Amino acid sequence: MSYDRYIAICKPLHYGTLLGSRACVHMAAAAWATGFLSALLHTANTFSLPLCKGNALDQFFCEIPQILKLSCSHSYLRELGLIVFSVLIGCGCFVFIVVSYVQIFRAVLRIPSEQGRHKAFSTCLPHLAVVSLLISTSMFAYLKPPSISSPSLDLVVSVLYSVVPPAVNPLIYSMRNQELKDALGKQMTGLLLKL
């Protein structure tokens, strides 16, 4: 998404050639492949761990840190290697996003009209907010020290990074649609009039 915004704002005349269907397929394939590889490696490693503290988790889905708490083996080095692999992939994506947005903000600040700057920022800031929420909560979930870990905190954090961004994304991107804004405004006005 950051690359799409970068091309749309910084190189609008080249948008069709730089972000054609072939480029989109390559980017989607790369994202799916790295996600699949990471998930496959973590799953294979998790199933090889012996569990001696039961098999019940205080979560609504199995997360790696929770499963490691149930393990009685000290094979954390394998899992640490996989976490380092995931962090490197995540940091690479994060650096790409930051570089894209620095270039975008530099280009937007050079736009002479206030309306043009507002339009450019309004297309970028929702994406940046969702990505920031996802990255900050997932980093907190996986990199926090065990001393501040509690089942309720772990549950809240896991919901924040796994449920909220995918749920908020369609809302954020559809709110740019004027027809949807008008319909939502009518609904809110109708609700207020009933009260």
C-alpha cells in the first residue's frame, strides 16, 4: 500500500507503467510467499516442541509465546532463530514503508495548494495509522519482557494486532467514498432526530 501511495503521489504520470498488473502480482506473491514461509517454519518448530505443562492456552488462538510457556524443553534457540527471521522480514517491510512515506511527505509538502496537500495527506494517513497500530502492538506482544506478561494483557494485545487492523481497514478506505459518507451522515442524522 505504501508503494501504491508513493507511486500515486510522487510519480503520478508513471502510475500505470510502474504499478501494472504484473507488478501487483509480483508484490502479492512476495507477500504471500514470505508469510507462508514464516508460518510454515513457526508451525513446524512449534509441533516439534514437547508440552509438559498441559495444552490449554488463555488465548483465543494459539500464539507462539503462549505455546513456548507450555513447553518443557529448552529449544528456545530454534524459536529465537525463527523470531529473528520474522523480525528481519518485518523490519525490512517497516523500513520500506518509512522510506516510502518520507518520500511521500516530502512531495506533499512541495504541493503549493492547501487543498492538494490535504487530499494527499488524507489518502496516506489512514494507512499509516493502521500500519502503526499493527506494528506497535505486535512488537509489544512478541518483544515484551515476561515479567509484565499477564493473560488479560496478552489477550488485549493479540486482539489489537490481529482483529482491529483488518476490521478497520475496509472502514477507513471506504470512508473516502463520498456516497458512503453521505449515507452514513443521513443515518447519523436520523438517529439523532429520533433521540
